[in-house]
Amino acid sequence: MKANVARSLAALGVAGVLILGSSAPALAADSDETLGSKLIGAVARTLDDAALASGGALDAEGYLVRLDETVEWTSCGASTYGIGDGLMGSGCSDGTIVTETSLGVAHKTLPLGTQIQIMYNGKVVNATVHDRGPFVSGRDLDLQPAIAWALDFDGVGTVQYRVMA
């Protein structure tokens, strides 16, 4: 069994060691089937995290299956800002600037700097609360340009979000 763990770690190389960290000894007690599942799950979650951290969008169905925890989402009205509304290049409440590559959102009450995930149109992205708003009844999130593009979100609609723990 321990040889299987060693072979698996060797196959994954340095990335495997970083991904699994100190859990390798605990994995040695698992069956080959459990070990394989855990290795694949750990690698998939690490790749998901890297894609989301870089501003990419993930397929929501595949991503949600790989999460270890139960995820509770809040549905809300959302809109976009920064494109064609005169706000491109303007400052946000936290001092950042709205650009075409902005990965932020505006929310009325969440603390600035809060990390959230947004799900829409079968995709999930990570975002940071940088600004206050929207100031239109029925809307809780304003999506900056790169978030809207990653989600294929255009204009006004309903999204789901969760605050990252």
C-alpha cells in the first residue's frame, strides 16, 4: 500500500507533494481505489482553485460535484457596470479602479474585500467586493467587466452567489 502512495506521488511530482501536503501518510492506510479517488479529487480541486484565482470561469455542474462541503447559494438580481455607462476608469469604494479586466463586484452591505463566488449560466467565477451598489431596487450585485464576460452575463439578470469561508 505504501508503495502505491509513493508511486502516485512520484507520478504527480512536486505538484503532487504540494497538493497532498501532509496527508500522504494518512492516505497510505487507504485502499488503492480510495487512494486513487482522493488523488484525483485533490488534483481537480487544486486546478479548479487555480483557474478561479486567475479570473477564469468553471463549468458549475462539474465544479459543484467536486466541492467537499455543502454549498448554500443566495439568489439575487444583478447588473453590470463599467462598460458603456461612463464608469470605466472610475474609482471604487476600496480605491481600486474599474477596468476591462476588473474581477470585482459592488454590493450594498458585504464588507469590502469579501471574497464571493458567483454562479450564472452554468458557470462559476470568483470575485471580490470592491464597491458599493447597485443603487437600483431589486438588485444586490453589480458585476465589473471581466466577471460579466466570464459568466456570459449581459445587462440585468438573476445570479446566485455565496460568500467564501
